[in-house]
Amino acid sequence: MKLHRAFQVDCRACLFKASWVPKADYKQLMRSAFDDAYRRACHRQRSPQAQDLRRILLRTIKPVFGSLRP
């Protein structure tokens, strides 16, 4: 886990401060060591190919498991 923290002086000069931390003097971000993998997986899931596969899954596999449930 990485912890990034900006100094108050840096936050004052930042153009995005009002939208990120309107009432705080600094911004603190925690990033996982697996953050790059999470981003790649998210990007893959949003691809058109993944969306097509999801539609097929919802039509074929999911109803079977729903009918097996008591």
C-alpha cells in the first residue's frame, strides 16, 4: 500500500483542489500495489467484447442457476 500526501502549499496552487478536497488543507491518496492490475481489469470489462460475452452469459447461464435455487 502506497500513501501519497501533498503539502498544504502544493494544494493551494492546485487548480483541482476545490473539486477534490474543498474543506481540507491537503490531499491524501492510498494506492494499492495492485492498482495497475485493477485498472487493466476494469478496462477489459468495459470493452465491447466483454460486453458481448456478458450479454451471452446473462441469456444462457444465469437463468439456469436462477431456476436451480430453492
